[in-house]
Amino acid sequence: MRPAVDAPMAALAAGMLTEKQRSDMHAAVLEYLGGRFPESAEAFAREAGLGAAAAKAEGPCALERKW
């Protein structure tokens, strides 16, 4: 039996994110990684084409708020 896939993950898998959604998601992932896994954050930022400033945010992490 296949596990259920929620709508955001299904959209991501299908490549149906808008450029804004993709940008917001990348920034949230970078923000999360930056506080916990700095080497991974550097690699992710490089591969995603994000600057170091994208990881700087005030308040709770966007991924933590979402999940």
C-alpha cells in the first residue's frame, strides 16, 4: 500500500510550484538548516542559488511554524 502524499508534497513532486512558492520554500529550508546544520546550509544555499542573507530571519523558523 502506498503512503498518502499531502497536497504540498504532491505539488512539489509534480513541479507545480510557482516561482514565489519555490523561492519561499528554499528560503525556509535554508533558514532551518542554517541554525542546525551550517555546512549543509552552505551547500544548499550554493546549489539553490541563494545568498547568505536569505538565511537571516527574525522570529520563529518558517518551517517550524508550518509543521
